[in-house]
Amino acid sequence: MSAPSHKAELCALRRAIDGIDDALAGLLVCRLCLSHQAQTLKAKAGLPAFDADREVEIQHRYEQRWAGASVVARAILNLCRED
């Protein structure tokens, strides 16, 4: 492959990555909104804001899909948690 074709291929890969990043950002915004709604509902119902078992369940689900992803799950959970 010549340098120009490598450059074109790299540009295409970067566009695909940017599309995935945009989709992830949109999904994270949706998740954040749903999490805040759940927190509001828990507060109205007198339930504790933090559910350690639920958070472990989410982390395990991430880990089953992608080894090491529990770190990503923890970051998302921390982002979505209202303290």
C-alpha cells in the first residue's frame, strides 16, 4: 500500500471511531437521564439512593461482555450517581 492509501484508510478508521464516540456519548446522556429518574423515584419511595448489590450486578454484566470493563462500569456508575 502506498502512503496516500494508508492515509485514506486511517481517515476512514478515524471517522468510524468518531461515529462510535458520538453514539457512546448519546447513550451515556440517555443513561444519565434514566439514572436520575430512578434516583428521584427511589427518593420518593423512601428507598436508599445507593444499592451496592445493583452496582455489583452492573459491573459483572460489563465484565462478562468485555474482560476489564468493570472499570468502565464503575466510571459510568460514578458519573450517573447523584450525591
